[in-house]
Amino acid sequence: MEITFLSFLEQLIANPALIIITLLTLGVILVNGWTDAPNAIATCVSTRSLTPKKSIMMAAIFNFLGVFVMTTFNATVVQTIYKMVDFGNNSEQALVALAAAMVSIVVWAIAAWWFGIPTSESHALIAGISGAAIAIQHGFSGINGSEWVKVLYGLVISTVLGFTFGFLVTKIIRITFKNADRQKATRFFKKTQVVGGAAMAFMHGAQDGQKFMGIFLLGICLANGNAGVTDFVIPLWLIILCSVVMTLGTSIGGYRIIKTVGTGMVKMEPYEGCAADIAGAICLFLSSTLGIPVSTTHTKTTAIMGVGSAKRLSNVNWKVVKEMVLAWVLTFPGCGLLGMLSTYAFMKIF
């Protein structure tokens, strides 16, 4: 199935339901850029390699490039998200359930942002649509286990590899530059960290942009009564639209989350911030290539934990880590339940 921009506009004018689901999906993408993208640039700000304003501008640009470039060459994450749940054959009810899921994700994300907790928008998205699918199918038959298991793989990759790579990259940098002049090394790593932050922002766009394009395409298919479509082409206009909206969200900024991620867990020097960015970007690139939907939040924050632990375990503020891990653990059941209850409520209202 291929959807041209002109045909999408015609459908949008003729179908009020499509207008609603489009606005809700764009709202979720905007919130993702607003609350999730700051994780990518938090270390650049905390080590003063860039000012918050310049960091946000950089993240906005490279988020755009990440969505655009990676989706053009490898769109397997889009396919995974699209096929993760089954809303049934009744396209009208399925569209209501999808709308309810989008509302639950926005509510969860804004609540997390308000408290400055870097929760995973990716996991909120997966939990929200899963809860909605369970509600509309009255059981777990709405969950596609073969696709959903990739989320579990993603949890392992984002947590274990993020921490391990953060630890190892830090050790390698220390050994390599142990005899270097400290002032020269600091200047070098401040410049290098800007590159690392750009790479993290690029990979954030690559991962999260694809997730939300999968939802966008699902909404379009349902609004047109095509609940069973499994083969589709990702149009260029959709890549650009998602990129622009995510970029707009990033430009709004997320200073509370930047503070928590960048300075709350570990006090970092420029070389440590650089190590965290390199480690996170590598993990995200591997995951995107394999089509595994991972959390950019988990990847970056666990990489920072690994960086801090490379010096000594006490260098990590484990109280902040405990609060974040609790938020991560609560995201699946919390946002899933919210998606389920929202779907029940929407079904009665509409």
C-alpha cells in the first residue's frame, strides 16, 4: 500500500476521524521531541561543551536528519511497531482504540516531564497501544508476540550494552590519553563531545521517528477502513512531516530532563560525556540496523551509569538511578493500564 501526499490530503478533508488521529499522532511525536530528545544532549550541557540553546538547536537539526536518512535506508523499526498489535477487523473501533492509546501516551509523557523524570517515550508508546489492543480484543490475542518479543530484546540491549559500552569506552579513553596534557585533552573532548551529542540526536531521530511513523501509517489505514493491511511503502512526505514535528518538539526544549540526566546521576568531565555519547550512539545504531525498537532514554542513561562506574561505583548517584528505574518499571503497566482504561472510556463515549 502506498499513500501519496495528495491522496492523504483528500482523505483528511473527507474523513473527520482521520483528522483527529492525525492530530493526536502528531501531538505524540511533538511530545517525544520535547521530552525524549533532551536525553541526547544532556551530557553536552552538563560538561559545558555547548550552551543549552545551542545544544537544543543541534539536537533539532540532527533529529531531523536521523529520521530522514535512516528511514530512507532501513525502515525495519517502522514495520515492527506497525505489526506489534492487532486491533481487530472493525476499523472504526480500532481507530477509537488507537486514539485512546495516543491520549494515554501524551498524558504519561507530560506527567513524567513535569516531575523531570526521563521515562521512555518508546516504552510508553508500546505500552499504550498494547493496552488499547488488549481492551478492544478483550484479551492478549491483540498482542503479536513475535514482534513484541523484540521489545524485550531492546530492553537487554539498551540496559546491558548501554552500561557495558559506557564503562569500556571510558576505560579505553583513560588508557589512551593518560599521558596527555589535561588542558589540551579537555579542549579536545569538548569538541569531540559535540560530535558525540550530534550522533546521539541523529540516532534518537532514527529510532523514535520510525516508531511514530509506524503508528501514523496504522492510523491512516484504519481511518480508511483497511484494518488488515500488512504491506506498505513509507512515503517521503511522511518522513519529512515526522522529522519536522519532532524537530519542533525538540526546539521547545526539556531543561528539567537535561538537568536530571546530565547532572543528577553523575558529575561528568568532557571525556566522560563523550564516552557516554559514543556508547549510546553505537547501541542505537546496532538496534536500528537490526530493526529492534529500543529506548533512547534507557540507552543514554545506562551508558552514563557505566561511565560513572568506570571511575568508582560511588561516583554514581544511585538514589537518582533508583527513581529513574522505578519510573521505567512503572511505564509498561502504568501506561498500558492507562491505554486500556482510555480505550474502554472512548468506546463508551464514541
